[in-house]
Amino acid sequence: MLAACAPEFGIDVSGTAVSPVPVTVDLVRPSGEVVRYALELEVASGEEVRVREQIPRRHPSHCPDRHINQDGWFCTHWTEGDPLPVVDPDAAREWWTLLLRYLERQETASTLRKWPGATRAHGAAARYQSRAEEISKEFGDAFDRDLRKGAFKVVAERKRGRHRLQLLRSGKRVNRLTSPPGTLTHPRMPCPCDAGRLKSAAIDQCGAHALALAQFIHNLHRWTTLEEQFVRDLKDRQFKCCGTLQLCPFA
């Protein structure tokens, strides 16, 4: 199906008899420049298709912040949370569109020396990021915007022999979560939702927001700690920075 739809995108699929399948993509940049990619495709589990550059490459062979996995396979989308099995022509067209958008971002990253647009956490942290982002929408646009700006931080602490997670918003305390069992320590504090902040409503009197905030704190904490663990694990394996981005945790 991918091969049948490829000409619609100006993409040449050389053959389908042997895996991986060689593919040539002429990416047309906004300036009109045409950038040629020599790629190879391989069908993974569940009809998911993965892709990487052939050697010589335009981009690094492995860079987490550029969403290039080990062995050079592109991380074009979050397979676990947003799978894209190529099972029909519509899915094939969506896959080619996604690939072209991904290659465009790679070219932009090379020029700007930073990944353009929203980023997805690595490894197991991604599912907690997704859940935290989903919950944040329940609290309103300003809350959701602050999450995407990085205004929230969870600080783990221990008091009277109990572990707690403190949520900060731009450095100011929002609430604390006991760990375990995972309940807010200050249910009478104002709800951080957009409406609650205007009228100083106690969070335990603001619909289901007390439970939602407890879940938000838990997921944000897991997101950040697992992301930090991902970086530590790669450093322990002597992962080397490719030097193509301005800011890199491995530099």
C-alpha cells in the first residue's frame, strides 16, 4: 500500500520484494530547495512501518532530542500512544504525510540547532507526559499553557517519616500530595483551575478537581523522573552528543 501511494507524494519506492525497502524522497523546502533523502523502510510488529536513512546520512545516526532512535530508526510518532498501522490506502497516505513532516522538522532542526515545535518525552516517560497533558486541560487554558511553558515542577520531600510530592507553579506552592496513598494534604487550598483562581474556590469544593490534581501531580512526577532516568541511563552507556543542537543533556 505504501508503494502504491508513494507516487502521489513524488516518492520513489525501488522495490518491495526484499526488506528493508529502498526509498528515495525529494523533500521540497519552503525556499524551493530540493533535498534528497535515501531511506529504507521496514514493516515492524502490528503493521507499524519504521524508516531510517541509508548511509551516507544527512543527520546523526542516533539523537534522542532529534527523535532518532538507536540503529538510526526515526521516531516519527509515538507508537505506543498514537499508533499508525498501515492497513489501507488512507493509512498509507497518512504515513507518507507524517514522514514528510518529520523530515521537514529535521531540516529545520539542523538550521535552528533546536527541535521545532512540541517535544515528546523519551521511553516510558511519554505515557505519563500524555496523561499529565490530558489532565491539564481540565483546569483551563492558562493551566494548560503553563504546563507547556514548563512552569510546573514537582519536588519530592520527606516529613515526619512520610514521603510527599509538592507541586510548584512558577516557584509558588500549589498543593502537596501524600505518597502513598496519594491524596492532597491541603484540600482547602484554592483550586489552581482558571475559574478557581479567580474566585479563590477551595479545591475540595471545585468539582472533581481535587482528584484530578492528585493525578496530575503523580503523572508529572513520573514524567520528569523517568525522563531524568532515561538521560542517566544513556550517560552510563557513554552516549556521545552529536553536536548538532545548541542545548543537549549529553553535551
